[in-house]
Amino acid sequence: MSPIRVGLIGLSSEPAGLGQGKWGVSAHLASLRPSPHYEIVAVCNSSIESARRSIEYHKLPSSVKAYGSPEDLANDPDVELIDVSIVVSRHFLAAKPALLAKKQAFVEWPLGASTAEAEEMLRLAKEADLKTVVGTQFRADPWLAKAKQLVESGAIGRVTSSDVQISSPLGPIDTWTAEAEFYLDFESGGNEFHIFFAHFLSGFTYVLGEFASIKSTFAVQNPVVKLISSKTSEVVNPEKRRTAPDHISVQGMLESGAMVSISTRTPPKPIDGHSLRWLITGSEGELELTTSGRGYQVGSNPRTLRVVLKDGEIKTVNWEQDEPSHIKNVAPPGVNTARLFEAYALNKDCYSDFEKAVKLHKLLDRIAKDAGYM
């Protein structure tokens, strides 16, 4: 099978790393470049000159074309898949030309800055009968896949409840990078609730199914944030107001009948060292998933899966799987994105398409509405 020819939207001329604007390098370029299933044939940035700088900086082949607009990229007959990895406020404008040109599309999560934008992208994709994928990387984690397999095999019996504690590990609670100011704003569609919390929800529903009922509470416990430039380390705004919740509580019942409680907190440092502790309780046993470090969805952190059955013995489960070198050698934080691209190319079921992404957008709306935020 010939490699899928990709046009990248949002590749900065910077080294891999964490921070605003670097995800396209650290996750998408790092995943696509070694994969035998993909070939990068074009780069689109805010200008042709910017795209050329990125092509040269990352030493891409001289045949890779540079574009300065999503429309021009979409009209390139050599491009089969357009990959959008930019700030969420521009997802719709970047992806729409691709969909109108009947191109396959990979759009980072969130799909749109609003559910309405996501629904419009889904409509266009359906009309063109397009294969699509959204960057909910957590779903592709083999750690999650093993938990799902244990649940579905009946290893812990009928699932009766699930309790989740999430600790946001994104840095000091009273400072934030000025270049990603939108993350503090609920209306931006790209904040702690719509990104960090939503990544978990995507994996949670993949393993345990959808919610039948929901009761939620939001709080902003750290309302004043100091904005600091990541380039100069200078304070840009000493008193930026946060409107996105930094504490989220969701309780409810799943369609399966299982009771659910999910809560987030923002301690200066988690006392147990966990950024995520997820219990899945069944009639015949219980699973525990724990991880530490930044971003449980990226797949690079230490992760543990334990099970206790009726006999009372607690066992640590080996969840790692044999993977090709073009996945396992991808550096943090890109490995789950590499798994996502692999799943898409091989038609595995562990990735979200636009339809699943819209369902997640609507779930977030339900939660926010019940908390009085919509």
C-alpha cells in the first residue's frame, strides 16, 4: 500500500519540546516522519516564507512544497490527508478548505472551538464521504487498551462503579505562559476543561461507555494568574482573570448502570505523586490505573495497572505490547500520537473520527450546562 501523502498545517521552525506552537513538531512531525504509512509532501503556515523556514529547519526533502494558505494546500492534487495542528480558534478555518476539496483530515483535539464548528466540519466530511481522525491521543494508549480488554473480558465481573481523581500537572497554579492566554478563558474552547479534562473523558467513555445522567460542579479556586512571556520570562500581565474552571466534579450514571465520580484538583504538588488515579470497580474485582507527570494522554509517563480479584491477591498487570520501531522510538511526548496515526492507517478502532469528536463535544456541553457555565 502506498504511503498516505500528508500536508501539515502548523509546523513551527523550532526544535521539539513543550510549549505553545510546538505540538506539531513534538507529536505530529515526530510521528509521521518515521512511519512507513505516511509521506509528508507539503507544509502550510501563515506565509509561504514561514513554511519554507520550517521545511529547511527540519531538513525535510526539497520536494516538500510550501504554502501560505489552507485553500492553496487543499487544492494541491498531491495531498491526500491534511493534518491540522494549530491553536483551536483556527481549526475550523484551516480544516474547512480541506473538507470542501474532499481531502482526508486529521484535526487536533478539540475538533472545533465550539460544538457548532465541530458539527459543521462533521457535516462537510459526511457529505464528501471522508475518512477523518481527531487528536484524542489517550484512546490509542496500550495501557488504556489493556484496561478495556480486562473490563470487556469480565475479569472484574459486572462494572458497578468508577472513581477518578485527576491532578493537573501543568505547572504552578498562579502563573501561566502569555503565549497561551486562551487556556485560561472558558469561551476560547481551548482550556483546561475542553482540552485536559476532555482528553480523559474520551478515554473514559472508550473503556466504560457513555453517560446516561450527569451532575456537575465547576469552581475557579485560583482566579488570578500571572502571565509570563515564555520568550523573555517577563511578566506580561500580573493579574489575568481566569474564567475556565480549575476544579471540576462530575458525578452520574453510565448507560451500563455503573455509578461514576470524577474530580480534578490543582495542588502545588500531588501528595501521592499521581496525576491520575482511576478505579474501576466490578462485582468480582477492581482495576486501578495510576500515572504521574505531565499529561496522562501523551503515553510517555510511568503508568501502572493493577487488579484485585475475589481471592484478594493484588496483581500488577503487564500492559505493554510489542510495537514497531517507528512507534516505540518516538520521543516523548509524541508516542500516543504515533499510535493514533498507526491506528488510522491500519483502520483500528481506537481513534476518534469527527462523529465521535462531536459526541465528545456534546458531552462537554452537557457537563458545562449542568454546572451553570452555558
